[in-house]
Amino acid sequence: MFGNYLIGLREGLEASLIVCILIAYLVKTQRKDKLPPVWLGVGLAVALSLGFGAALQFGSQELTFEAQEALGGSLSVIAVGLVTWMVFWMRRTARHLKAELHGKLDAAIAMGTTALVITAFLAVGREGLETSLFIWTAVQATNDGVRPLVGATLGLLTAVVLGWLFYRGALRINLAKFFTWTGAMLVVVAAGVLAYGFHDLQEAGWLTGLGSRAFDISEQIPVDSWYGTLLKGVFNFQPDPTWLQVTVWALYLVPTMFLFLAPGRVAAPSAAAVPKEPTSDDPQAALPASSRPADTDGVGHDRVRNGARGAGTRTVGEEG
């Protein structure tokens, strides 16, 4: 349940932040008439994610056991790949996500209503599809269709509340650190999902070595015990894994965690690459550049400062 709560929180918060940034930017720039297309795109993305999850769940029930295991194993590998890409991408872009989305939104507004719908749809739809796929693989791995869904739902609800608080300005956290630590935990969860996915492929007959066990501690950690259930739900722990599972788990977890936590991998964008965000003390900052008065450019400010110096006002560099 915790692992799926983390998935729902992480993916849901990312989607919530994207929606909040888009909505806040349109409101700040006095373009509220563009809000309906954005909400339409968000709604379509949510509907697609729910439909994708339902298709995976009900479509797989019509397959044979071997086909189900092959499908589950293949999708587990794909889900781990998507989640791994997502945690690295978010850690790299968390610091300038707002500026990146603002640029895409301005371009979409210039292109028309359809472009706005597509922009919001793609921004949220990617998170929704990844969430549906990862939760479905977790349900298959734990053979429990209730607790993973409850955990994911609670995570998504928490993300919605946090997104609303972000929008209202009542909550401020270091997003770079938040996505770093949750990303590290997701790497551990993904390692378990990947190992179980390879186990499914072994049961489907696609890979060999199903009977070659690395160890068996079923007596020490029974699968039906509370702590066995906890380890299974959080880390997809298996007390009697095959050698292939252990090898895949280690080969994924160790280098991925090292690269993810390696210092210096997150570089702050240069001032030239990221547009300067408007400040609340500048009443002109919320307006588009094309509608600002001509005397608010850099040259105008220089003239004002030079005039002040001529009147006897000292600049910061002259103080003392």
C-alpha cells in the first residue's frame, strides 16, 4: 500500500503542479478566457488514464495464464523504464519547470484553442498513463486488487490537496529536494517491480531458470505474515527469488541509485536560458511583454538611475 501511495503522490503531485502552474499563469496574465481549453485537456487526460487502466485490467482476464504472465512481465519492464526516466527528468527540470511550462503555454496560446487543449492533455496525460501502468503492474505483482488501489487513491488525493495549497500559496517546500528523495524511494520500488516482472517472464516460459532459487527464507519471513505482507507491498520482496531476479534487481538498483544520487547531476539553468519570473512588487510584471509601456525596458531604468545620481542620490555601489 505504501509503495502505491508513493506512486500516486509522486505522479499526482507532478500533474497537480503542472495544472497549478498553467492555471496561475493564465490568471496572472489576465487570460482567464483560456482556462476552459486547459481544463478540457486535463479532463481528457484523466479519462484516457482511467480507460487505459481498465483496458489493462479487464483485457488481461481473457488471456491464458502464460499470456497473462508474459503481458504482466513485459509491462512491468516498460513501467520501470518509464518511471526511471521520469525520476531523472523531474530531478533535472524541477528547478525551472515553471519557466518551461510558461514558454509552452505562450506558444500554444499563439496557435489557438486546440493547441491549448493538446498542451494540457500531453502535460497531464503522460503522468496519468505512467501511473495507471505502474499501479496495474503492482496489483499483478502483489495479487491484491484492493490495497494497491487504496494506496494509489490516497496518494492522488494527497497530491490534489497539496496542489491546491501550492496554488493558494499556503505551502512552500523545496521541490528539488522533494523530488530527489521521493525519486530515490521510487528507484527502490521500481527495482522490486522489475525483478518480479522477470519472474513473470520466467513463468510465461520466455526466460529460463525458474527452478534455480538464489535462497529460500520462507520459514523466517512467511509470505502471509504481517511483515512479509509489508515487505511484499513496499518492495515487492519475495522470500524465494530466482538467481535471475536477484541479478536483475542488483544490476538495476545499484547503478541507477548511484547515478541518481551522484552530486552535481542537477545543474541550475543559466540566467539566459530561463526567463525571469515576474515579481509581486512590479504591477507591470504580470502583463505580457508586448503590452508593457516602452519606458520599462533596461534603457529606461538606466535613465532613471542616472537621473537619481545627478540629483544627489547615492547608488548601492557608492554607499559607505
